[in-house]
Amino acid sequence: MKRGAQRVGAAMYAARAAARNPVRAAVIAGLSGEVKSLPAWLFYDAVGARLFEEICELPEYYVTRTEISILESYAGEIAAMAGSRAALIEYGSGAGTKVCYLLDRLGDPVAYVPVDISREQLAEVAALRRSQYPRIPIQPVCADFSRPFELPTLPPDARRVAFYPGSTIGNFHPTEAAAFLHRVRHTVGSSGALILGVDRRKDADVLHAAYNDSAGVTAKFNLNILRRINRELGATFDVSRFRHRAFFNDEAGRIEMHLESTCAQQVNVGGVQISFEPGETIHTECSYKYDEDRLDSVVRAAGFEVRKVWTDANDWFWVGFLSPA
């Protein structure tokens, strides 16, 4: 076989292997880089989803309760801007509690479409919402919403309104955030809208406490990604040899979460040996914090415009209503 044909054959084999086991492909690609990293969607197995719900209840983690306070105060205004015949599409529905503030106030919604990667939690949430809102068609979609996915069939006269709460937009680099929101813009169409939760830049001590809680739940959440890799890929991570690190990178304007190796070690991951030096880290998540300039830049690059934003008493968080520009 010629070398060119060998390369093509190897590429085809790698593509087929990735399609068969996307977790293995993502993990090995991330851990083989010069800077080791793992995609944040690996957090959300059944255990990780439960741990994240615990994080949302922690006293240090202001994000959830602050966003809920805004929705409690302004859901009527937000729903009025969404209008009637709305098909509400929630990206990363999780436990799906925040959406209830909108479903309670929307006039004649034609569908609620929760989109989430955690199949077990998605099924539970869909069943609960069907019992709460028997007149609203609940149409769940299990998918990685950061990539293109297909929506269920919706009424042709529905106004597609995306709901992306929790400041999950901060998990994307601003360039990636603009690209992701551009896909959302394509999904909702020229007559649609986006309701977006955005965590604002604030005092670094507040941010540090939120990602380094005294109960250690965020550390468990971060380390659980290694347990998932062990379980699903037969990897040999000794979780006790890694520790959680989270800090605010002021220059980049983001919280960074890492898993730091406490010693020199080798780990077998799906048949591939991965070496770690003492102090070497696996970068697991970023959470960018937004000011007005960053928000305006990302939104405009995505083809949206900010119609209105609502904030809390501390000016820590925004819920914005975006329309296609």
C-alpha cells in the first residue's frame, strides 16, 4: 500500500473509531495535546448531573439563586416579549426548574423542547413537566447542544424562542460563543428570539468562593470526570492522585477549572498510556465573565441584538432578551 493510501486508511479508521466511541475519541484527543484538557460535556453523566444540582444549592454558588431572583421578578415581562404561540427550546435543560417561571407566564405556548446530553435526567424532567403542564407538548431531545442537532416537528406558525440560562455561554471562548449563538440564530430563524443568562464580571473573591466551595462539592464534581472515564473506558486513573483547582484568570476574564496531578504517574486510557508530571493539570472547564463590551461583541457577531437586559440587586447577573439583528 502506498503511503498516501495508508494515511487515508488510517484517517478513515480513526473516524470510524470516533463514531463508535465518541467518549474515547474526545478523551484521548484532549489528553494527548500539549496542554491536557477534557471537554466539559463529560461532566454530565448521572452522578455529575446530580452533583451539579447540589452545587446550585450551595451558599457560595450565587449563579443559580441570582438568576432565579431575576426570573421571579421579570418573567412576566420576558414572556410578554416572547409573545404567544412560542415554542420554547431550552439548551442544557438540566433539572429544568428555571423554565417553569416562563412556562407559567407564556400565553398559549405550542411546545417545550428541553435539550440535554444527560438522557436519564432528561427523561425525568420531561415526565415531570408533562405532569405539570398537560396542555403543553413536551418534546425532549437528547443531544450535545454545542453541536448541530435536529429539532422535533413544530407547528409552522410557532415562534421559536431559545432559552439558554445559567450563564453556560461562559463555558465557550468568546469566539466559540459567537459561533454557537450563530447556530442558535439559525435555529430560531428571523422571527425567533433568545433568552440568555449571562454571569457578569465581578470581585475575584466572590468568583473564587463560588468555584471552591467549603463543602467540596465542586471538587467532587470535577474529579467525577475521571471516575466516568475509568468506568466507561476502563482507564486507570487513581482519583486520589489528582486534586481540584479553580482560579480567576484576570487577564482572560474567566474562571478556570483544572485537575492537578499530585505526583509523576502514568495512566492507561483506552489502551493509550498518558504520562503526568507533578503539578501538571488537565483543563476541564472555563467560565468567562461578561462586561457590556464583551456581551455586545459576541451577540453582534452571532447575528443578534440585545433588546433588553434585566439584572439583580447586586448587578451580578444578566438575563437578556435577544432578537435577530
